[in-house]
Amino acid sequence: LVSHLKDAIKAKKSPVFDNIPADELKLWKVPISDDHVDPLSNLSLEDSEELLAIRKISKYFPDSLPEEHIHVLVSPPETTATSDEVLKLREEVASLQALLNKSEYEFDVIVSPRRTNGFKWIVNIEEATLEGLKNSIRKMNLGLPALENDGAVLNFTYEVKRYSPRNDHDFSKMLRQFVSKNNFRLVVSIETPSKAFSDWTSPKMCQLYGLGESDDPSLSIRNIVSEFDLEKKFAGLKESSDLEDEKQKSETTNVKDFAVKLGLDKFTKNKEEWKKFYATYPLDFAGSDFVWPQPPDINERRLIFDYVVDPYWEPIGSELAVNALEYRRLLDSGSLDQSREYVLIVHGKF
């Protein structure tokens, strides 16, 4: 039957005819020699005979067919059903194309290290500039002294990948990539790679790290490790190589001995190693003989982890980690001098 021929044609032309029912195919009887292309290019089927599905093929071709001829032409229905997958893909392409045809977008900007008090930033991505984003951040009065440094640079994070555009062309390119991924959230970190740690004052550090209850750097700042002690102890960590002399100092204030005991001199910034540090801290680094009255909670571990691993904190991350650990040790040992004002670099608050 002709219907059987339709089934065979549908199977042979898979996947082209997969979405077309076999009974909707139309077959036409034609006698065209394969060395005559003109009839095909100017073909009209109006005068041709359509092969009906219920008839036998022999009714249309009773005699032996000449070789090297086209005897049957196939025409699919004028309108064909489109699969759900194809329709969905077309909609997604159309939506993406409409998105890319725009130039102005609204982004949610989150500034590290606070990652709070985000703001909306509307910008034409073809004309976006790094300085323009810096100015928008300044207008939000987030209290970020790092942004006032001439060498301040902006880095961005998206799905653990880090982007570091250093000119406006690369910045616009990055924004276009974000738009194509339907990402309108900018997590920004401000870095000052050329600024030495000794250049930072206590109020500015607290303002940068969000440590105070007020953004006013003139207000009194209190809690662990005074600014003078910070500088003195950090200098001792960097300059002194005589561990025995350090060990002779008070056990409650000796940061270097504490750091060595914890294995902070072995910081490798290996993330797998730090995952282990999260789980077993402090035994794997300090040794089985090291005991704290109260082991730090996961938030303190995460803070120390970030200080050491996150490039944002370079080059002072290790010192900040030591300071945070010293705070915990003095607190748990009851050795805090309550008569002094302190700078607390732990928990992001005081």
C-alpha cells in the first residue's frame, strides 16, 4: 500500500520527519529523468497524480519502471508541528536576543567586605566605566577608605570565578558576559595592593572592616589588641627570628609563640588543607597538647580561613588571622586587660 511507503519514507528521513505524522506526507507520481534538472527547479505538482494511501503502489506503477528516473516526490504538510523542545529553545533565543539588544541594565551591587547595604546601579554597559562605578560606591557613603587610595582596584566574583577588569573595555566585556548569563548581581571587592599595612590607622581599619557600630572613625573604638600592640606584635612576627627569646615573654601576650604553636607559619593557602582545618581546628595545626577552654565556633574559623585564603586580604591576611587567634586565646584564658581600649578584628563587630 501507499501508506506503507509513507511509513518507510518517514523512517528513512529521520530525524527530519520525526515531528510529522506519516499520513500527512503527500506522495506524487512523476516521471523525471535524473539528467533533467529543469523539471525539478520549475516543478508544479498541480498536474501530477497524488498517490492515495489506501491504494496499492502497483495501481500507479503497473509496468516495470525505467531506471535512473525519479518516480515519486514527497511533500510535507505546509504547517508542521514543532516539538516542545524546539519551541522552548526558540523562546530562549528570542529572550536572550532581546536582552542583548538592550544597552541599559540595572545591577544589584554588593561591596565587600561588608556584603550588606547593597544598592541598585543602572548603567549603559556599552558606556560603563570603572571610575563611574567607584563614584557610585562613594555616593553611597559606605565608609570605604580603601576606595580613596589612588591604587584602588575593583575585583568581581560570580559563581566562585574572579574577574579583574583593569580598563573600561574589559569592564564592559565582563558586564556583557554577566548579562548573557542573566546575572545582574555584582559582588565587588576593593583592593589596594600598593598600600602597606603600616599605612592603615586603627579607625580606618575598623571603618573598612565594618567593626564599629558607627561609621564615624572619630568615635572611640574598643576591644582586643591596641593599635600600638598590633604594630609591635606584627613587627615582632616579621623581624624576630629568635623563637627562644620570644618564648621567655608572657604566655598570655606572646603572639609569635602562639602563632608557631598553632602552625600559622605553615599557612599554605591550600583550600583542601583549610577544609581540614575547619573540621579539626586546632589540633591538626597546634598539636594534641594544645587546649583551649572553648574552641572557636565555625564563624571564627571561617573568618580566619578568609583572612588567609581570600586574596582580598593580602598582604595582611596572615597577621589578621594571628590577631583573631590571639583575641580568642586571651579571652578564654581570662587575660584581657579591661582597662585598655582595643581594636577587635574578629566577628566583624565589637
